Amino acid sequence: MQTIQLGKSSLTGSRLAYGCWRIAGSPEAAKVTAETQAAGRKAVIAAFEAGYTLFDLADIYCEGVCEKIFGLALKEVAGMRKRVLIATKCGIRKKGDPNLDSPYRYDFSAEHIVRSCEHSLGRLGVDTIDLYQLHRPDYLGDPVEVAAAFGKLHKSGKVREFGVSNFRPSQLAALQRVCPMPMIASQVEMSLMRLDCLHDGTLDQCLAEQITPMAWSPLAGGRLVDTGPIDLQTADHAHRIHIRETLDLVARERGVTRSVTALAWLLKHPAGVVPIVGSTHPERIRDAVNATEIELTRDEWYRLMEAAHGQRLP
């Protein structure tokens, strides 16, 4: 697996990240079984053995269970902790937390950021988180308060580097203006079916400020690689069929799978996009690595871009 430097930091991770949000087998902790936990550990270890060294988590994933499963995988494989980067996130609070009438919300208060980090460290069974990210923008978030919390976590050795997730460029800039440590990563939804980051300034900012963009849902939640029929009653069925057909054309020419082609499209961008692979099937986890071994031509990239855009580029 190829590697990439994360932002302006000294951290170096795999060109693809492994996303752990599915490793519990359910979004609800009460539905997790010994079997699903074992399957989750198997998926994490398969990713590590395939060369993934950057692992993406969040405290909200299955109410913290995903972090626990990842922590168990770390203990199961000797020397794994020293060879991987752990990225996790905070800031989303569930309905009913801490009071029964508490709404679902976002919380960037210094108290919550620090407490969430400490809880994640406990579930993961580690002393330090390599990359700590704010999950979704808090409308009431104060950049000065966030910077103070980050400073406390960094000074105590609990976090090495920081980043954001689902932020607009202006929100990231507002935080960076008062935060002494650089934001090294910006995680956004990005795929051939989600092109916002190409138009809203996200990737421009990443290029200008040397921030690593991390692409969640790089295969559009599986829609790009699904081999089943597309419902012709959906409004965008013709567009989705055209994207699939164009992906298949490039994939056949390259001798790779459709998913590898879709990931390679993201890897081509000069901002250094790190796609987050979320499959729990070991064979798909391993197959995705092939995307790091090919580089699409400009013609191939724009052929796919045009299909994704849905019409000839202006």
C-alpha cells in the first residue's frame, strides 16, 4: 500500500483509510453479538494485513462499540498499535444524553470535547489518539473554546493532531484562525455521486492550506458498485445507469473492478484525497488496495467526471 503524509504533520498513513463504522454489525449497541464483534475484528485485521495503516472511527459509531472492537483487534495483533494511526471523532450527542428530554445535537463545548476524548481512549485501550476530529459543525461552537480544548488535549499527550469532518471551508478557516495547531485533515462526503467538494471550495482550501481531504462514502454507500437493477421509478435512474456503464467501460480497459476504478478516480486529485473504505468483507477490503496501483489518465478521469456531472462540462 502506498502512503501519504497527512497535512502539515509528521504523520504518514496508508493511501486508503479503513472506516470502522460498520464493524459492530449494527448501529445499535443492544443488537451487537459475540459473532458480529468477531466479524468486526476479522475485518479490521484483514485491513491491517492488506496494508491499511490509517483507521477511521467515531465515538458515535454503534454508541462506542466500534471503538471497543478496534481496541480488541489492537490487543489481538502483536505490534499493531505501533504501526497504525488511529483517527476518531467527537461532537455528536444522541437524543436522551444525558437527560431523557435532551435532543439529538452537536456539542463543541470544551468540557464535552475533552470528556469524549478520554472516553474514546478508554474504549480503544490506548494512551494517545493520532488524529482527533470534530464530527459535524456545532452551530453554537466557539472556535476559541474549541482551540482551548484542543490545546489541553495536545499538551497532555492525549492527542497528536487534529482535524474536522463535514465542515464548510469557511468554518474550517474560522477555527484555524484561532487554533495554534494546524488542522491536518478535512473529512467530507465525496464520490462520483457527490461532487460538492469540487465546487464549494473544499478541495481548493485543502490544496492551498496543505490539508488532507478524507473521503467518506467514496462508493456512494455501495450504490456505485451495486450490481443489482436500478429502480426505473427513481428520478435519477438514467444518470445512475450512465455512471455505472462509464465505470464499467474504464474498469474493463484497466482490468480492474468497478470499485477500484471509482476509488482511483478520487486518488487522482492533486489534493491527495484519502478514500475511506468501509466494507467489512475481507476480499473487498483487499481488492480496494488495487486502486493505489493505477493512475487514471486525464481522459479517463474526465470521462467519469462528465458521466457524474450528468452532461457535457461547460
